[in-house]
Amino acid sequence: MGGKGELRPAPLRWAPATYGPVVGAVPAVPAGVAADDDGAGSPSRSRSLLPWLGVALLAYFTVSFALSGLRVLELQTTTWDMGIYQQALWSTAHGGRPFYEAADWETARYGSLLEVHSAFVLYLIVPLYALVPSQFLLLAVQSAVVAAAAVPLYFLGADLSGERSRGLLGAVVYLAYAPVLTSNLYDFHIEAFLPLGLFTVLWLGHRQRYGMALLAAVAVCATMEFGPGLLAAVGLFFLLPDAAELAGGRAALRRIFGRRGRPGADTGPPAPAADQGDRRRLRRHFALGLLALGAVAYGLLYVLRIDLLPWWWSLPTPVTGGYVVGLTPSALGLSLGNLPIGLAAKVGGWLVALALLGFVPLLAPRALVLAAPWAAFSLLSASPNYVTPGFQYGFFVAAGLMPAFLFGLGRLDPWIAAARASFGLPARPPSGRPPVPAGPGRRGRRRRSPSFLPTAVAVALLVVVNGLATPADPYLQAQGPASAFRISYAVTPGFAAAERLAGLVPEGATVLASDNLFPLVANDRNAYSFSWVPAYFLHLPFDSTRLPEFLFLAENRTSAVPVWIGADLYNTSDYGLRAIAAATPVGAALLFEYHFTGSPLELGVPASVPRFYDGSALAPGPAAYLADDPTSPGGVVLESVPGAAGALWSAPGTTLAAGWWTVTLALSGAAIAPAPAPEGPVLEVTSSAYAHGLFVDRPLTLPDLGAPGGYLLSFSVLLTEPVIQFTVDGTLLAPGAEVRLASLEIAPGEG
């Protein structure tokens, strides 16, 4: 025992009148109980839970890394945000402008990622990325960091309750929490480092290791600019009176107002001892220090990003647009006017986040202040992304709600005890209960807490429910609300072919890539990216007179290619097709090289086999519909809407190899009685491919279509090189005619 005036933590016990212990106290080691390796008191048998924590960490790392790796193999990672971090780390590792990345240069002329986010923690990853410049390395680092956050959470939960099982429960629930896993699967983000830092500050602050906690707080500030706001919430949490202080205050009020000196009156707990007062004073100083650190750090980071970094590195002033950066709510895009925007989605997002934790955080209202920054930001912002699962903001959710979950668990203990008593069950045995003496012929064993089974069932239920809300549930794959859900367990082949095309771009050559192919070429300062939609605001260093040396295009992003580039792709005086991978997860991938005149490298180009489409395989236009016809192939024909005119059909775009191809259409037509038969062309059939003009433009009259049994239109097309999105379209020119298309075939042929 310590001497008089010695600061010695008092034992912590959950009581019906509290929702948690006095913050800042560490449980003492009860008699007969061995101290664990971290110094906190718990039964010596609880050391066996540390291997179980290791199993949980390994399981999370394996699942999250495997699922996020699927997104890489399926080309679901994009410039925003995987390519940004790749190029920023690569530029720093190779002696270029620190953390330069083209995406933010294109959108707002930011010369460094550090002007966008205060991501100084990335300096720790630069040496690793210099050795292994790979998307998979970043995903492994992210999964490891997210898993590591469960360690301080484990010790915090154990310290709060005096039981390691409670800490393990909190760690497992955190690792299974759907917002954590879904955020982990969305590319790579510095937000992933925040739970580790915040949980560490909370745990060390609870243990009164204030110096180490402040060092961890500085690391949180160096992670990103939102970190100081989260630290301020932690400071406010430590500043607010805890349950024991509130209970003492209520007792003091009872003594003052009419209950002083009453025989048998409950006078409340005795006045706090000197050591308790010293501990609370230290805690207040620590809390005020966190509040001050948060305010000062945010201001310094703002000045550093806006003024000092551009001055040191001679960076241009960013143009209007890009990310929100500022010292006022309006500069951050926050306004009371945004309250009604998506309010139902915001409230729904909060309720889902709480429901996935069984609403336990609501039992600890003081600890909910930790989630206030995320809740306020999502409420006052017009963007729905802050409450949408599958974006990186799920790390904000976990950073605030998981500690509240641990504190809320303590509030459940009195209810559980009362429920057990109502059923005549024995109370939960205390920690450290001695083992049952060994009888004749059997070994001694330890008693298992009667609450073990319901606790295990509750944890298993939370794990299952959270798993069903992530891409681990096959039902949610490719149909979730955000990018993290766009994966499948059946990996589409073709990643290696796309990667081989990227390898044909020499180091240092200028390359402009589709956003979903950009991560394959991001390890170069001369790589630039299109957006996923037409974006004419991009500040690209290219135009029709200054073309990049390479264009790396994905078939499913051709609509985002500006016209001034698309018109030059098959113009032999500008570009030639260097290589094509016909079947990748994003369709065909094409690499065009400036002034290339040789034969293209063809990877996985389909064999020259016929493609047959019946009526059901054709996309009807506004002037057509699908009708049953048992006499036609497939039993369905495409018919024109009576009295309409306009687009009738568009054959599915397909990738074709170079050579002659013959197109055959089974058509029929007639005049709509009693109107007179239209004179002149009634149907126009055209054929084209991406970045090409029309191969065929054939007008047809009613006599052409009115032959008995219909009309077989056939024409040949010579392709000098592989093409993508080859299609055959039909347009009804006269509303007085009725046209039917039974089938369409594209087959190898001769000129």
C-alpha cells in the first residue's frame, strides 16, 4: 500500500448508479489476483485472452486484405483515391516534389497532396513504398493499421471493467463493425489511421499516462486536418464530469437542500480524498491541453497548407474548387441551410451506425461527445457521403462510437444482474474466482462465468449482423451504396493483360489514362487521369496541339474521353493502336501511342467467330418495343411503335479483330393501313465503332422490306485493326411504316 499522499489508482467497479468508472483511474490488483503483462489487474487466467485477440486481428487482416485485393484485380480501384496516394508516395520516394499527384493538380492546381490533407503520417510509408511500389502494399498497410486499433481498444475495455473478456468483446465488435470493414475496402485513405490514434489517446489518458497520450495526440494531428477536431472531442470528454462526480454532486445537493442532519438520511459518499482531487485536477489539465492542442494544431496546419508549403516549394496558388479548406464553417462547406438536404438519409445513417452496435452507445451519453464531430459535420454538410457506407468516413464513425460502446456496456451490468436475480439465477461470480478443487481421478478446472454463454451469443449476433451489412455478404456485392461494395468473389479475368499493357509505357513518358486504369501507371510523375464522367474543367497539360505520348483507355470509360482526343485516336497521322486487351474487368483496354505505325499487340482478342443476336438481345429505342413471335429465332422480335419515328434498335457493342466482317439482318416492313404507303426511305441502317466514322449508311424503302418472308440485308466491313463497341443501329424515318427485326448476325466474311 502506498504511503500518505501517494497517488495510487483506486479499484474500479461497475455500479448501478454509474455508466462507467471514474475516468483516469486504473483498477488496482485485487488480492490473490496476478497482474497481467500490461499492469492492469485481472485474473491471471485472462492472459490466455491475448492469443484470442491475436486470432481476431489476424482474421480481420486476412478478410479485409483479401476483399480489398479483389477490388484491385477487378480494376475497381481508381484515381480517386488509390492512384492519388500511389503517385504522391512514388513522387516523394523518387526525389520529386513532395507528395505531388496529378489528380488534385488537374482539379484545382494543388501542387502537393499536403495542400489538400495534412497527411504527414504518410512519411512513415514512403520508405516501404520505395521498396514495393504496389497497390497491394498500401492495402496491406491499411488493413494492418485498422486491425491494430483493436489493441488499445482491448486494453481500454479491460481497464474500464477489470475484465479482459470485456476488452476482447470490444475489440471483436470493432473488428466486425460494418463501417470499419466497408471503409477499409474503399481504396487507401489516411482516415484509416484515425481510430488507432484516437483509441490510444483515450486509453493512455484513462491510465493517467498523460505525457504519452499527448504524444499520441500529436500523431493524430499529423494524420489529417480532421484529427484536431476529434482530439477536441476527446478533451471535452475528459473535461465533463464522470459518473462518480455526478453522484457526489447529487449527494451534496441533497445535504444542502433539506436532507442535512436528517436521521438515517443518505448523505452520499464522503468527501474525495486528496489523491482523488489531485487525479481529477490532472485530468482537467490534460483535457484542457487536448482542447488547446486541437485548436492550435488546426490553425497551424491551415497556415502550413495554405501559406508555408506553397512558399517553401514554390507552388502555384490553387484555383477555386477542389477540397474545402478553411477556418470558418462556410469555408468548410458547412451551413445551417444544409440541414434539410438529405436529412432522412443522414438520420438513417446515424441510426444504422448505432443499430449495428445494438444501440449500446446510447447508454453512455457522456461518451457520445466523441462522435459529435462526425455527427455535426454530416448534419451541416450537403454531401451524403459522410453517412453513406462504403466511403472512408466509416473510420470517423468507429472512432467516436466504439469507445461509447465500451462505456455503454458497463451500464448493462446492473440490468443483467437484476434479470438474473428475477429468474433465480446466481449472481455473476467475481473475477479471479478460485478453481474448483480437483476430485478423485479428475483435474482441477476453473469455473466459467454463468454469463459467458449469453455474452458469446450477443457477440456472435453482432458479428453476423455486421457481416451481412458488408461485401462479405454475397448479396450486397456489386449493388451496395458505394465503391467498396463493387466486388465479386468470381474474379473477372484480364487484370494481368491490362497490367501488361501498362508495362508498355516507358518510364517518364506522358500518359493520359482512364480513372480505373490510372493506378496501373500512377508510379510516374508524368501520368495523368481522366475523370469517370466528361469533365471539361480538368487542367490537363494537353490539348489538340499538344498530345500525350500514350493514351490508356478503358472501354467502360470512353464517354469521359474529350472529343479533341477521341477524334485523333484512329488518325494515323497522330496515334496508332499500340496494344489491346479485349477482355478485362472494365471491358476492352486499349493503349494508343503517338505516331505508332506498327501492328498492335493483341491480348485476348476474341476469335473470329459469328455473333448472333435475336430480338431479345437488341436494345429497343424509343420508337420500338419487343413482341412475342414463335416463328422467329428466340421467339421475340423487335417491332416499331405504330405512328412513331426515331431510333429502333442498337446492337450490343462488341470488340472485333481486324479483317472482313459480314453483317446480316432479318427485316420485314409494311405500310400502316389505311394511310398510303410512304414513298422514299423508311429505314436507315448504320454501322460504326468507337472513335470511327460510319462504316455503312444504308437507307431502305418499303419495297426493299416487303418481299415475301421478309428481307435479308447483308453488307461487309473491312477493319484494318481491332475495334471496340462495333454496333449496328436502325432508325425509322417514316411514321407511316411498320418495321420488324427478327435477328442480327455479325460473322467473319470476305470483301
